[in-house]
Amino acid sequence: MSFSNPPLKRLASIFLQEEVQPKRGSIVYRKLGLAEHSGIFIAKQKIVQLSGTGYIEYVDYRRFCGSNPFNQMYVACDSEGRVLHSEAIAERAERSVGQYRNYNLLLDNCHQFSAGCVTGDFENSDNFFVFLEHSIEQQFGVTLDWRFTSTFSSSDKPSCTRERIWFW
């Protein structure tokens, strides 16, 4: 799937593909206007992200998706819909919680942090979503396919429901 995730492909992923459940150490993302926001799934209601202040933190699904009621969360999968994850990714993310990075929207952002969790190299140059996607494909040796998740109950994610499809 391309990094821009066109609306029709997003719609198809909701209605034509099976939903997936993220696993510990899987890479997740959501749309953020014209850009994307990525992080590492640890457990139900526990995602590690690099915030806009540079603080690496645990957040729940609602904080990760933001206040927009039309945001959806996607999980990195292979072309067969198998969730890409590893314990090493989860451990790298959790070891980083509480640390600060010199956040910069273009030069040191959530994608660079997520790629660091995937590869072990936090000083990588994956500061754009497409570069993160490339690193995921290289690390797992697969063709990447982002899949929709609705693994959380409606009480867990009141702002991210499947019924709301006009999210682009």
C-alpha cells in the first residue's frame, strides 16, 4: 500500500479485508491530516509513541487516534494479512519510554522512532512514513500491507468507530 493511503484503498481495507488484531511489538499508524502518526503496540490500551514534545510515552487508543471521530488505526501486516510483530520491537519501545528526543517534525519524528524500534537503529533517516514502510519491509522480508483494526470495544475507542467511514 502506498504511503499516502488513498481513500478508496482505506475504504476497501475496512469492508473487503479481514480486520486484524495488533500484537505485542506490532507497528501501528493513523492518519494525521495529510500526514501519518506511527507508534508501537504493546498491549490493549498501551501504545508507545513519540509525542510532538519529544517525550516517548505510553498512550491509550483514544490518545493515539486523537480527538477526530473519524480516525482509524492500522496495523502493519504482510500481504496475507499476518500481523508483523516481534518481541524485540516491543522491548526497544518500552526501554525508550520516559526518554526525550530532540523532536523535529521533519528531521526527528514518530516515524524515525518507530523505525528505530523495528531496526534497533534510533539514529536512522526514516523521518518520512514511506521510509518507515521500507524499513518494515526490509526487516521482515515481506510486502507491507496495512490492515484496519477494530480490536477495541466501543468503550475503549469512542472516537474511532468502524461505523464512521467518512474519514478522509
